[in-house]
Amino acid sequence: SKPLSVVVMICALSGQEPVVPVISPAGYVFEKSLIEKYLSQNENCPISNDPLSVEELIPIKINKAVQPRPAGAASVPGLLQMFQNEWDASVLETFSLKKQLDAVRQELAHALYQHDASCRVIARLIKERDEAREALIEAREQVKAQPNTSSMEVEGFPSDLEKQMKILAKELSGKRPNRDTSAPPRDQIKKFSEKQSNAIHKASTPGILAVDVHSKDADKIVTGGVDCTAVLFDRAQKQKLATLTGHSKPVTKVAFHPNATTIATGSRDKTVRVWNSAEGTTSYKSQTFSSHNDEITSLIFHPINEYIVSTSRDKTWGFHNIETGDTVATTKSEKINTPILCGAVHPDCLLLGTGQQDGAISLWDISGQSIVLSFANHKKGVRALQFSENGFQVVSAGANEVILWDLRNTKELVKKTTLDSAFDLSSLSLTHSSAHLAVAGASVVLYHTQSLEEITTLSTHTERVTDVQWDRAGTSIAS
């Protein structure tokens, strides 16, 4: 007898044995419910792609008797083996899913990294674009200002300005006897120590060349740096309020307007810039004065607060109107044969003092643009100069000496003190009351002004101190 053969029909769609099988004209077997659902959305056979409709399907008659239990499920060992196979299949499937999940996670992480890198590149490009635009705007302003400035220079002071200066001088002179001469006691000055240290300029080009403290708000400090910028800093908040960019070389001098937020800066690029901001903001815009031909060595706001005085190594000084942007005068004298290293305006507003590299000090009549007095004692140049608020004294400094002068008799020195030869003095600063004096060089040394007796030395700086400035109350200094 021949062995019986079992024919198993498999659905061409599901790959499972159909419960209600049907056959297509092309000979493919399907589960009836599946093929009908498929044909409700399509008009072709899913296998042969021939045209096919539900009416063309031919039912297949099969024996619906209950199928016998598989041989493997007829015993406990067989059931255990069947369960083990299903467990192994589940574990393999789980492992495969985990591998796919890890792959998707890696792809997602890579995509996020690329997105972050793209955002950083875009941000950097936007920043470079904005900086380029600002530089272009500054360059345009500077180019426009240069020809205009030269055309605005005037040979001689306008008569109305000269008259205004004389009226103000009389007013200031009358107020002098009642000026505030209060000052912290000597013992308090002797206890001075470092309270705060901040690196506020670029680390790539470190170095601060100039500093000033606002007369109305001692927490506001402006500095000029080797990085060609000036920085407005709030000491109380310990943060930068603004960075003033526009100079092409290091900023050597800075000055606050005595009553406003205006800032003046001078640079080795031979220009003076005056920076103004809208009230209540720290967004500054500048105007440029280009009347000098060498490095700017001093900047002083004139007591007529609409004007600023500048001195330069080109042996000239300039008088500028910060309201109109005009240079009223750029003055030089045949008596000045060496570069001007420093300058100061007398409290009465009529005189300008300049210190030259040859060691001479010259007093100028500002409106007359002429030297009215000269005297000398410094051998290596006058590096710093400041008038006392009493109106008749002036302090000057050379490389390693400080001298107190009486303008009523410049042939004799009031006091003189000599510093160590390695001190290399850079600047000096008098308190508003003129009671105390600070000089900067290898360190910062504080003196009693009238006696030039040393009170204390501040040696916390690791490099040469390039500038020093008292606050108006004389209770703190910036260096």
C-alpha cells in the first residue's frame, strides 16, 4: 500500500494556513477575509498583479474536522521543548529589537550632534558678520570724520567762547575759598588694601594702560587696554557694562565726563573718540577727532563741559567741541621741541599745563594759545602732571621723582621726593581735596601731598602699574 501524503495550503498573503481558503484564477490560495479586504482597496492580484475581483475567487472545500494535536504536544517533555523553542525565539527577537534600538539611538545622537555643531557654526558666522558690519560702519564714520575735522579747525578761539571762559573762571575762583577740603584721616589711608581684582580685557592681548573713576558714581570705572578697546565696568555688580570698540591701536587715555555718561578715549592710532549713550542705556556711539599726528598722551574735560582738551606726542594740544564735533584749535609752539607726555587743565579753566620729554613744564593761556610760563627740574621727562584744587599748586612727576610746585614762585621747589631708580613712574593722581597723592609705577605709593611723606605702599600688582585714579571722596583708588 502507498503512504498517505498530507497537503497543506498556505495563504499567499499571511503565510499561514487559511481557515476559509479561496483560490484565484491564477492558482494562488488566500484567506478569504484577507483577500476580500485587499480587493476592496485594489483591483489586481497581490501576487501576479493580474486583474482580480471578489467574484472571481473560488471557494475551496476542506475538511473542518478538528486538527489533531501535534505529536510534540502529546507529552510533557514535548511541551517543555515547544515552550523552550518559543522562549528562545522571544529572546532572539528581543535581542534583535534591542540592537535596532541602539542603532536608532546612535543615529539620533549623531543627528543631534550635527545639529548642535551646525547651530554653533551659524552663530559664529552671524557674530562675525555683525562684527564686520560694525567695523565697516566705524570705518565709514572715521573716513567721513577725517576730512571734516581738518576743515573745522579754527585759527584762534571764537570771541564768545573766550568770553564764556573768563566768566566761568571768575565764578570758579570765587567758589574756591568755600570748596570741600574734607579728606579721610591718614590712619584710614594707611589701612588701604586690595578689595577687588578683575580681568576685564581680552586674555589674548592682556594689559590695561589707562583708568578713570566717575566723579558722581565711584562704582563706574572705565579702562583703556592693549586690546584697542575701552571697557565700562561696574565695581559693585562686578560686571562689564559696555565694551567700546573702534580704535585700531591700544587705548592710552580714558576720561569720564564729570556730570554725564560720556566717555573720552585716546589712542596710539592718533585719534580721540568721544562716546555717548542714550539715557538709561549702555549702548555707545562715538565721534572721532583726528587733529593729531601721533599718540594721544592726555585727555581732560574742560570745566566748560562741552569741550575736551587733548595732548599728543606730536608736540601739540587740541581743544574740541564734543557737542558739534568741531576741533576749535590745534596748537603748537616753537618753544616746544620735544614730545608732550602729559597735560592738565587748571581748576580756573583758563590755563593748560603740559609736561614735555625734555623735563620742562609749560603753562598755556588756552584762549590765547600761547605759553605764559615755563619751568623745569625733571631730568628724564615729565611723565605726569596735575593741578591742586587750591589753585596755586601743581604736582609733577618724572621717572623716579615727585615735585610739589607753587605757581607763585616756580624758582623754588615746595617739596621733592625721590623714588627708587627702578620705580619707573607712569602716572599720579591727587584727591579732589588735594590732601593725598597716589603715584603708580613698580607699585602704588600713597603720600600726604603737602609733606610728600609716604603713607603706605600697595604692592599687589604683579606687573608695572600703568595708571592710578582716586574716587572723588578720596576713600578708594583704581589702578
